[in-house]
Amino acid sequence: MFEIKKEHINFIIFAGFLIRIIVALVNSFIFPTLGGESDAIGFDYVASHYALTGDKEIHDITRPGWLYSLVLGYFYRYFFDSIFFGCVLSIVAWLLTVLVVLRFLEHLRYDNYSKFYAILILSFLPSSIFYTSITLREPFQMLFITLLVYSMVRFYKTNSLMHFICIPIFSFFLGALHQALVAISLASIGLFVIFISLVNLSNKLQKVRFYLIFLIVFSLIPLSLSIFQEYGFTLEKGFIAAVSGYQEGLIPDAIPRAHYRINAIEDSIISFLLFLPISFTQYQLEPFPWKIGSFIDLFFFFENVIRVYLIYKTTIFLVQARKRLNDKDIASVLFVFLMFLLIEFMWAVGTVNWGTASRHHMPTLALLLIASANSFVDIHKLISSFLGSRDKINI
């Protein structure tokens, strides 16, 4: 079996960085690349306007969800007012995520085989290349989600005060990047508290710390109401009505061909309960093979196959390892996977087409690769066996 060394991993990182620089150059000076239109151009325009005028009010970039444009505007104002420079910042966020993933895998005691394939997918998955090379929030969302979960796992395993302090900090930055991430941050903290409460809490001091984190982050709830207020309604009529109204606002906006939902859910508990598994399934699998109508759709389908395979392998591994949850590494993998599922499930509720879904998958990509790292050794053996067979045939 071909031996993977640190140099191979470094080469993959360098190649991933280089191809992103090329995409950024094309996007900035030739034509918009995949995902580099509307939203990406809009963020760059707002940031550039702030850099030139110092006016935060005309685009209201101080409200939740617009921190990215504000920070990008600061960089434009004091360094270079250039969309290419903005693209480079996104690439730096991707690079930092790669380094966090490597550190995460080392902490969970994975070998170079697992690191190599995790970084390979993170570097060369088509949506990862395109969405982390332009002025979008997704690379920063992926960075802070990965840092948040890393801090939670480190605190769980080592009781580190530094990582304890980092949990509410990363939660705040997530909420400031996107309105939906306020709710996701709160749900993540809730899951963490529940998870920790169920595993090996041996003393009262640890319990006080965990619930203190929960109370700090829970104070962000008033901020989370802005998720719904931006669409002209509040939670007064109930959460289901809010979800239905949110979908009604989304359905007309995207490309109709790529819609997998053309009608918002009805305002009833039965409709909502039926909607949850259907929305999650479509969110993971659309476009189905018979709906593929372009080369980009084929990319999305290819990525869906990879993601569903990794979800399947991780589920099998955790089911087989269920009796070893007293091992903190195994328990940590379970927690990372639960976080991945939680965030994906919440994104699925507010996604109605597979173009948007491809972007929403990006922030959790690193979590899935960490959770599924155990399967990469088997993948490497399969590839090595295939290459070995070809060598024998050539001889």
C-alpha cells in the first residue's frame, strides 16, 4: 500500500491554494465564476461603497448577517479596494479551515491516510473550489463552525479554559455572519450541553461551566428573531407559520428549474412533520439523476453521491463503535457527526432549490470530513489495490 507522508498533504494544500488563486483571478478580471454573481458581487459592492464613503447606514451593514460586508469594507478601506483582494481573504479563510481540520484530526489521533483524503476532498471538491475562491460568506462560516466544534471537543476532552472562552466568541461571529446561523449557534450550544450532560460529567464545577456557556449564548435569542423579521413577519403566529412565510419569500427568487419545492408548507403541525424528512432528503440528494439538465447539475449530483457515501460510512462506524463511547475520541466523533446533522437539518428547512443547497452544504463540509475520517483508510486500500492491479496488467 502506497505510503502517505506529510509532504503529500502539504502538496495537496498548496495545489488547492493555487487553483483557488486562479479561480479568483478569473472571477475578478475575466468573468464571474460559479457562485461569483449576484451575492458575491453584492457583498463586494457594499464593502467597496463603505470603503469609499465610510457610510454604514445606506446599506445598513451593521445589522446581523452583514458583518462580512462590514469587515470586508474595513479591509478595502485600509488595504486594497479590489474584488481580487476580497477573494484572497476568502481563500485565506479556507486555508485556515484546512489547518484547523488537520489539527482536529491530529487531536483525534488519525493518521496521515485520513488527513490526506480529508484535505483532498476539502481542496478539490468543485463547490469547495468555487465557493471558497470568491467574495462569499461560506468560507468564513465553514471556518467558524469548524473552530466552534473544535473548541467544544477540546473543552470536552481537556477541560481547557481557553477553549471554554472561545465557544461563545465563535458562536457570536457565526450569528453575525448570517441570520440563520444565530439559530444554528444556539442549537449547537444546546446540543453540546445535552451531549456533555449525558457523558462523563464527574464534578459540579464542570456542570456549572457548561450551563454558564448555555446561558451566555442563549442571550442571543433576541438577535435570532431578525431571521424572520427581515421577511416581514414575526414569530407571533408560531414557528411553523414563520417557516412557511420564509419559504414563500424564497421560492420566487431562485432559478425555477433548480427548485425542488414549488409550494410553501401549510401552517399545520402535520404538514410540518411530514415536511422535515422530505426536505432533508431533497436537500441532500437533489438533483436526482432524471433532473440533471446541465454540467453544473452533474457536479452537484457527483458531490451529493460523495456526501451521502460519507454519511453512510460514518453512521456504520458509529453504530459498530456504540459500545466504545466511553472512549473520548469515539464520543468526540459522534458529537462532530451530530453537529453536522443538526446544522444540515436546520439549513434544509430554509432551502428550496439545489443551487442554494450546494452553498449551504459548504459550511459543514469540514465537519463531515472529520466525522468520516475513519473510512478513508478503507478508501485508500481500495485505491491502492486498484492501482496495484493495473500495474500487474501493464507488466
